[in-house]
Amino acid sequence: MRGGFPDFRLGTELATSFTATRTERCGDAVERIPTPQRLVDWLEVSGLAVESCTTEQLELARELRESIHAAATAAATQEALPAAAVRVINDRSVQGRAAAVLTSEGKRRWQLSSTSSVEDALSVIAEDAISIIAGERDGKLALCASPTCRAAFFDTSQSRTRKWCDMNTCGNRQKKARYQARRHLT
């Protein structure tokens, strides 16, 4: 824990990493961006550095996070996307100013200007969510098999059969529980 806050769970996909700023959704929820400064910290480690964040911007970010989670969950379970979630994602996507740039490694990276705001960073996250939920990328949306987590994640494994949002947390917890159960049977 850094500064008294739980560590960030950073994945390979921006949008699903953003939804992981709230974990254990079906248990004792863990909020990883409880303060405006903590959102600034997350944006920085995610390549979307901004100077500051207000309480209102933090609320916009949380609304986007929950909307992405709701839409990704619906997509993963092949249900209709919630209209309210789609509206929030689209609203955040069109409200920002960011540029896609090509890195020397041939990858796309988002670039914010020195005057960019949280809204600009949120638009990048919303655009990433749109590309995943719309099925434009090679992979599959899935939900963590942990009954307390249920995080949405983007499975890019070759077989598309990944069960856990993060093997180091949810996967290990489930493996440990199965091991303990087997030990008590013997």
C-alpha cells in the first residue's frame, strides 16, 4: 500500500484497468481512487498525466468507471448494453481533446497537452472502452470467476478461456481456497 491506499491493479488494457480502480465489487468493495489526488496518480501511471483533479472531476471519473463496468459486464454476458452506461461513455468520449501518436515501436499511444484536464484523460479511457466493447480488438470480454470480484477484463489469451481478472490476486485466492478445502477432507 502506497500512502495508505491500496495499490493499483494495472492491466494491459486501459479501460479495464480503469474499472479495476474499484475491486471486490460483490464483497467488501475496495476503492482505489478515493481522492482526487489518487485519480491524478492513477492517470499518471496510466500514461495520461494531468496537473490536478477536482472532487467534481473525480465524480465524473467514477461515473465513467461504473458505466464502463456495466457495459463491459453486459457485453461479456451477451446482454443488451445499458442505455445509461452507453450515454455516459459516449458523452465522455466526445468531450475530450487528445491526440493519437505513433511510438517508435509502432504502437499507438495517446498524448495529452500540458494543459489537458481530467476530462481529456477520461475521453481516452472512454474511447478505449468503446473499441473493446464494440469488438474492434482481438480478444474477448469476460468476468472474473471470483464470486466476490466479478471484475470485467479483456481476455487476449490464445484460447480465450482465462478465468481470473488477475492470477496474482483472485486466481491465487481461489487456488488457496481449493487447497485448504482438500486439506480439510484428508
